[in-house]
Amino acid sequence: MNFIKKLDILKDKWSVLILSLAVYIVTSLILICTLPLQQSLEMLFLLVYMTFACTFFPLPTPQIIMDFGGRFDPLLVAIIGAIGTCIAGLIDYTAMDYILKYEKIAKLKQTKIYKYCTWLYNKVAFISLVIAGFTPIPFEPFRFLAAATKYNRGKYALAIFIGRAPRYYILGKFQRMLHIPRSILIGSILLLLIVGLIRMLWKRKRQKKTSRGHALGMDVK
């Protein structure tokens, strides 16, 4: 893994931004030069969508991968989707690195459970990231531990790619077998977004109501 260590040059937000732009440019050129224009544009949309969908503001991804996998080569979809996810992962890693510097989060590092989790994570970091990337296991705890332990960013990105690419390929193949109508896939995305928006607004309303109650010295339930 020495070659991965040499790739660990992403020490700040600017290096992550530069690498992300470079990957976007190279991927765009390859797609435009090797695919018909319409298909290359759709693949670029997939790349952008997966980058935004896999950050701290998650958007539905299985339906998008299945939609593209049903219409294009599942292997190509898996590769482009995984690249977008890797870029998102590096952006999140950098953001998490800044969050960990806050005083309240810093206090967490002194707890026994935190020390045990980071010790255990360091033992199986790479394989745990691959498993979390491939399975429906929530990825957020592993992303947090990667940033908390300052895990090698090269290995981190590689683990995400190894975990996500096969998952996306399988989803694409499933769509080839199931032939779920595109209207259902897109409709389910819109439904999830609407439900998520309603939940967010309701939570915000409850928080305001609670804050107002505390300000008046009342116990709001």
C-alpha cells in the first residue's frame, strides 16, 4: 500500500477541490471522446448527481443508479457513480475534519467509548469501509471515524470505490432483470424528497416551538 500513501496529499480543502476538479475534467474529456454526445452528457449528470447525493445532504441514489443501469452499460454506470461517490466522500472527510475541531466534539475524544471505537476502527479500517460501502450499513459512523483517526485519504477513497462500484453494478443488473418503469423510479425519488422536506420543516417547527416555550419558562411537549 506504499503507492496509496504517496497519494495521501489531500491535507486541506484546496487540495481536495483541485483533485475534484481534475477528476471532473479528465472524466468529462474521456466520456465526450468515447461516447455519443447525448450519452456522455447523461453520464456527466450522473457524476454530478452522485457527488451531491452522497454528501452531508443525501439524496436518493439507488433509483438513479437503477435507472441509468437499465438504459446504459451497468459497468460504466457503476464506475461513474463510484467516482462521484469518492469525490463526495473526500469532500465530506474534509468537512468532518473541520467539525472535529469544535470544542464539544473535541471533548468526545476523551471518552472511553470513543477511544475504544477508534482503536477498533484502526484495526479493520479499510475492510470496514469496503463493507459499509457495499452493504446498506449506514456509512456516516465510518466516515466520522476515518476523519477522527486521520485515516489515509488515498485508502479512504479506494475503499469507497471498491465498496460502491460492485453495489452500483448489481443495482444496474437488477434493473436489467426487473425492468421497473422509469416513471416509478423517478416518482419514488420525488416522493422521498417530499417526505424528507416535510420532516425537516416539521422538525424545525417543533424546535422553534420548544425554544419559544423555554423562553417563556414553559415545558413544551
